[in-house]
Amino acid sequence: LAKTTQPISMDSYEGQEVNITCSHNNIATNDYITWYQQFPSQGPRFIIQGYKTKVTNEVASLFIPADRKSSTLSLPRVSLSDTAVYYCLALGGSYIPTFGRGTSLIVHP
Amino acid sequence: GAVVSQHPSWVICKSGTSVKIECRSLDFQATTMFWYRQFPKQSLMLMATSNEGSKATYEQGVEKDKFLINHASLTLSTLTVTSAHPEDSSFYICSARDPGNTGELFFGEGSRLTVL
């Protein structure tokens, strides 16, 4: 299972774009890079998943370079409600999913 | 997306009693489910992997006799905290794996256990 490394915390302001980078040097060929958002006392919520290049959905974009050893979650124009912990996981079909420490994002007014 | 439902969302019990938490996959069959425990301001800690029709696989340091896991059907896994003590108070979260190749996890809402 690819171990992931993220910054422990980040601060931003409303309306700014936030980029959270995740390092996964040992990612396996069949791993998908998956990001989750967690609010206090709630289960993690799926944000986005990708294999390579760029993926975009209604809430975020995910950039994955060709070597796939890192990925960047981009949140456009954050609001106060985006204050949460964000987790990056490299998930494959048969792997046991373990969580790293995640990134605590605080959005200020 | 797929839905995983967890019940109860919170429970308070007396020390020495047992508490059961249910995790259901509502619109897909989950051969594998995972149980996590989370303390305040910490990450999710994997407790065990629940496999339908077989014994659960526990992570190192997790007492299997303390945390009983049953995965009797493709849509239901249960976690029973036996003889609960205050130190068992925590947030318990279950998840189920997407049967496809992406390995995506779907999470329940979590269950807050408080042992008095």
C-alpha cells in the first residue's frame, strides 16, 4: 500500500484557490488516487478520484503528473464551509485502506 | 454514488455493557467492509477488515474479543463493543469498498460511543 504524505495544516481565505499536494512515491500501477473530505463527527466524504493527468468535477480538480508520485487537489474559490480535513489515499482493488494524518484546512473570512 | 448507512449515530452506555453498531451498504453488495476508530483531532485508525462469510481480520493491537465483528450478509456488517469501558469511548466509522477496480471507499456517517 502506497504511503501518502500531506501537509498537516493549511490556512486560506474565502474566495481563494487552495492547492493541497500529496506525495505517494511508492504508488502501484493499479492504484487510483482518491481524496476525501471530513468534517468533525462525520464520516469521510468522497471528493475526487483519478489515475493520471487531470480530473475535474463540480467541486474540485485533481492534477496528477506523469510519474504519479504526487498529486494536487485544487479547490477553487473556497468558502468557510470548506474548512475540514482532507485525506489523500492511493486505493487499489485489493489493498487495505489506511489513512495518513490528512491536511487540516482552515478557511478564514 | 453508493450509500453506506451506519446506525446508531450516537450511543451512551454504562461501563460493562455491550454496544452493537450496524453498517449497511444500501445499493450495492459489499464483500469487504472496514471498521475504523477515530479519536479527537486524529486520523482514522483501521481496526479490522470484515469479510462476508468469514472471520474478520484485525489490525495489530486491536482485541478481537473486545471488538466483535460479524459480516453475515453482503449488505450488513456489525461491530459489537463488548464490556465497554470509558476508554472505548470514540468515534467509530465503517466503510465498504466499491466492487469495481478503483477501490473507492464509501463511508458511513459514523457512530459516537460514550461509555460512562
